[in-house]
Amino acid sequence: MKLKSLMLGSIAAAGLSTAGYAADLGVLTSLDVCDSLGISGLTISSSDNCLVITGGVSYEFGYGEFRDESPVAATIDPRQVAIGGVGEDWDSRVISWLKAVGSSSSDFGRASATITLKSDYRFRTRGGVDLDGDGPGTAIGTTQTLAEDGQFFADEAFVQVGDTTTIMAGKKGSIANLGDDAPFSYLGLFNSSSLDGGGVGIDADTDYLGGHVIQVVSSVADGISVGVGFEALQLGEDFDDAYDEDSAGTLVGVVSYSGEGVTAHLTGAAFEVLSGDVDSWLIHAGATGTFDAFKVRAAVSYFNNSLIGVDTKHIGADILNALVSGEATFDLFTIALSGEIQNVTDGPAADFTDYGVGGSVGVGITEGVSINLGARYFQDGLADEDTYQVAAQVVAAVTETIKVTGEIGGYFGEAIENNPDFSDDNIYYGAAELGWTPGGSFTSSLRGEVNSEDAYKVTFKAAKEFK
């Protein structure tokens, strides 16, 4: 039910019918603005503006022995393996956001102002780790936040106007399209997450993209859109002295297509344009096609990197990433295969090439019960070490709202054998998760995981959004 309807009902029930209140009701009883703009949800309308309110809260709590973490496949691997035996750890995190969009009609199309307030508050205790200098074995609590003491801050604050052509200005995310690059295989690939930014973390969440922006996006044909943006016009908060007023500013251009089972894009970005000396640039392209029972995907990125404040392994390097993935779905099973490669040249370290492959088979046993079998392999060209993982997963829908997932697997290879943080040459793990989605956009889960490095972790999650 719309907020305006609730408010009108409350006023009517209270019998507020004086002339003075009638004048005030004019703000609430104008129902045509949101409808004429095609806006629904939790709304409040005045004579010429429609205000849409959305928001959400997510909570996560973890407990166990998982403080010490070591990478499985060199420093670029996003998968971490916990090492236990150093005392109990716990981690409590609350993320909340509230978004308001006020829209009205203009001669150039819909005009709107967006404000998103966000809070990210995290309290962590690490057992057996001296984080405060009081001596070994001290278990203390520390906070890690994205704002001062978890207070709300303006995550977005921008204006925009237009329909087929939209102009945006203020603080918001990037228009860069960095998608069409996730592998279909069940376990994914060890290095695929670095494809967005050439392996050095240049993505839409960094200060190099988004932030203070001036952007224009236009639909030029059926399914085709183009955009250009002047982004990261603020100082780089995350990079301190390494990112100053002389290195701010990113010029972004993007062409995207969506239609007839195909999505595709080409994104280009030039960094540090305000200095007048562009030494770093990025190209990212990808496409995904769905044809009856088959899906195919391919992506490539090239990053000429002279930026500081990121992984020193790649400063001054030219990084080429490529990925290809395919999936075929039949009556009872699904097969997926994926491959990746990364080539780094002219970096501070020796030139090297990383590559990996992965695959999975999913089988429907009965209605609501399926099994996934997966494996992935990665060759670290710089360290000349390999890593591979195999796993089996069972997913069972107990009811329409309850799902149980169990997984067992292991990590093997030279990267495990040569890592002094691991006590064994192989690492085995098991995990189980109970998911509950009763409806109303509420989700929750309880997960437990243990591995052969004497580590364990129990994680509870709950989240709810309203629109």
C-alpha cells in the first residue's frame, strides 16, 4: 500500500476535516503525479513532485576460529582459506541504507533528485592476536566502518533529467559497464574476479570510477545505448598521498546492447585526465548470448597501468585478461566449461602469464534436489605454482521457503604444498547452509564451515528491503 494512502486513512479516521487541515491535505491528496510519471511503490506526491522511498537493512554475524587467512593461489586469488588454532573470533556487521528519489516533469523529460544515505558498521574481535600492542594473546575488539562510527553518510546525491537522453551530475556510481564476465561453472575460476580491472582492483567501487560525476547516457537505437562520463572529480580518499588533485578525473565512454537473448558492451576509461597527462587507460568488452539450451560468454580487458595506490605487483604494467565460458542445459543435467588467461608485461616483476580452467556438472535428482560436481585449476605464472580445487554440492528445497545446501571439497597443488602457513599439503573442507526466504523480501541463512587447518566458522545472515 502506498504511504500516501496510509496517511490519508489515518487522517480520515481522526476526523480531521477543518478548513485549516483541508489546506494541508492538498499536499497528500494529489494522486496524479506519480501515476502520470509511471511511478509505483512507497510514494508521496505533491502537486508537481513524486517522492519514492526505498531502503534496506542487512546483518551478518560470524563466530569461530578464522582470524588467520592465507591465499590459495598467489595474492590475486579471491578465495581465502582460514587457519584456526589462535582463539575465538567474531564479526558483527550492520549495513543499512535509505534512498529517496523526487521526480517531476520537465520539457526535457523526467527530472529527479536522488539522495541515498548509508551506514556500514562493523565490530570485530580477533582472538589470540596482539592488535593493540599490549602483549601476545590479547583478544580485543576493533571497529571497521565505511563512515565515522557507522553514522549515515551520503552514498549518493545527484540530479538527472531526460528520457531517451539522460544527463546526470553529482555523487553517484559509474556508467562503466564491466559485466558479461562471470563464468557459468559452479565453482567459477580462481582469477575471474580481476577481469573487471585488469587484476589490480580498478572497478566501480574504487575512487577511480564514479564519485563526483558529470554523465550523459542516450538510447540511440533499439537496444543500443551510448554514454560518456567525466568521473572521479573528487580527491581520492582511499589513496591518500598517492592520489591527489593532480591525478583526479576519469573520462569514461561506453556502448551497450541488449536484445534478442544477447547482451554486449564496450567500455573505455582514461585516468588522471585533470592532470593533462593521461598515462593509464582501460578497455573492457564482453558479450553474453542465450540460444535455447545453450549460453556462451566471452570477455576481455586491457589495462595500461601507471596508477599508484593499487597492487604494486602491477604498477607500470600492461595487463591483458580474457575469459570464455559456456553452458548447456539438458533434461536432467547442466554442463558448464570456463577458461581464463592473464598476461602481464612491463611490470615491476618479471613478465608472466597466468591461466586457469574450470568445469561443472549439475544433475537434478528429484524435484527440488540437485547435485553439483565442480573442479577448477589455476597456474600462477609468476610463482610457477599451480592450485586446483574439487567439490561436490547438494542443494535440497525442503519446503517452498527453506533450502538446505551441503558441500565438501579440497584444495591441492604446489601453492598449497609450498605455503608455510598451511600445516598439510592438501586442505579439505565441509560446509552446510540453511536458507529461509519466507517472503516479503526477507532473506536469512545459517552457515557452518570447517576445514583441515583447524578452522571453523558459523555465520548468520538476515536482510530485508522495501520498495
